[in-house]
Amino acid sequence: MRRIWERYTYVVTHSEPDGQFIGKCLEFPHVYGNGHSMTDALEATAEMVASIVVSGTQPLPAPFGFKP
């Protein structure tokens, strides 16, 4: 069984001026991570989302791919 943060939608883009990759979670628009590679940015973002989920400090949005 996948953990809920693995079901969220992530996007990684490249910032040319910064020379960094930026990861975003669409269900948590205020959360992003960066890194020197696409993988680093994705992992940083997923770790931030996981910490939010585990902390239980805010209501969790349903993953966009979830179909009841």
C-alpha cells in the first residue's frame, strides 16, 4: 500500500537563472523543494509533503488521482 504522499501530483521544472530544479506538489501549492537534479528536487518536495502529512497540523487534500 502506498503512503498518501506518494499519491500526490508532483511537477519538476528547471530554473535557468538559478541553475536549479524546482519541485512542486499540486495538492499543496505552497510547498516546493529544489535541487541540482530533477531527482533531488522531487525528493526534497516529497519529504516536505510527508512531514506535513505525518505532523497532522493541517487538513489533507485528496490526491488529484483519487477516484472514490
